[in-house]
Amino acid sequence: MRNHTPLQAARHSGQGFTLVELLVVITIIIVIVALSLIGMRRIRDYADKANSLKNLSQLQLANTSYASDHNGRYVSLYATDEDGQRTGFWYQDPTYLSYMIGDRTSASGQPLRAVPSAYLDPKVVRTRIAGTGSMAASYGMSESGLMGMTGPNVKAAHYMNRIPNPAVAAAFATAGDYRFGYNARFSWAEGMTRATSAIAYRYGDKALVVYFDGHAGEMSRADIKQIDKSRGGKNNAFWNPRAN
């Protein structure tokens, strides 16, 4: 009697893989890979959000330290010279930056204004949008009550004793420019590289915000609409730090 190897026996008995079975196995593998990628993306998004909230908290912590050493005046959104021309913005102020990242100087001994990428919004860094190397591409300061300040030697800044409800007043947020304000509250869109004074809803349609009291959280478009409806629009404390 002729003996068969196990493989030959399987072939003769019809037990080999069929095309349908191979397709099922391939489909299962594809599903597993897809689920893994989705899981990894969610983990990355969670880490990005946590890092961005930490950065925002550090921005306001540095702002509070700055105010403590400047008679209660927070860092200026911008400053002007004797001719009324703007000379710099909050994210370029070397004194303010020293509170956040320490004193950093170039080989010539001049203060460095560039901020290490670890202090920027991870999503901005990863997508390499316009101005990625600048803090202004990641976070903006609330412009309410400050943008209209003009003239020589202006310090467009808020003061500690003029903010009655710091737990509600927004100080910094994810944004498309160095500032964010009420009029551009809904103008940001996914993939937008720059949007002047637009708060940026980068995290699951939510913007990340830190308040003047130092706590950080998230704000959706629906939350902003609720503010408009129930708390006076641009005159509420979220947008206007001087409001009650």
C-alpha cells in the first residue's frame, strides 16, 4: 500500500486552505492592523492633549510669576516704542520667557526668543504648519480689552487687581496666531495654517484653554455658543477679563 505524507494526505482529503479561507485570514489581519493604528492614534492624541494642557498651564504660571515681579502687570500682548510702533509680542519677551523656560542666550550673549519645540503644541509641530517654530503658531493670548491700546510706550497688558473672576477669564488658548478674540471665535477650520485672532479647535473639535487662576481645560464650539446665549457674548468674563 502506498504511503502519503501528511501534506499529501491533507490535499487528498480536501483539507487544504481554500481561496475563501485565505481571504478571510487576510481580512482579519487587515482589521487587526487597522484597529491597532486607531488605538495608536488615540494614544497619541491623548498624549498631545495632555502635553498641550501642560504647556498652557506653564504659560500662565510664567505669566503669574511675571506679574508678581512687575507690580501686578501681566506680560504685554504687545508693546510700542516712542513712535507708537509695535516692538514685540508676549511670546518674544525675554523676561517672560525666562520664567517659562529659563534664561537662554545666544553665543553673542543676546537673549534667545526661540522656544524649544517641547513648549509648543504637539499637533502644530507634527504638521509643520506656517510659523511652526514660533509660539504664535501654537498658542494665543486673549486680546480682549488690549488691541485698542495705541500710542507711544504702550504696554498692552492686564493687571491682577483688575480681573475680578480669574477662574472664568481665559488667559491663553490653542490658537492660529499670537492672539485670539471674540470676533474670530468660529473662524478656525481643520488644516488651516493661519487665522488671525482665531481660537483653534484642534482637539476633537475642542480648543484648550488656561484661565488666569491657572487651571486649564477644554472649550467646544457648543460651549462658546452657550456663553454667547447665556452670559453676554463678548462682554462675559471668558472673553473680557475685566467683566464680573
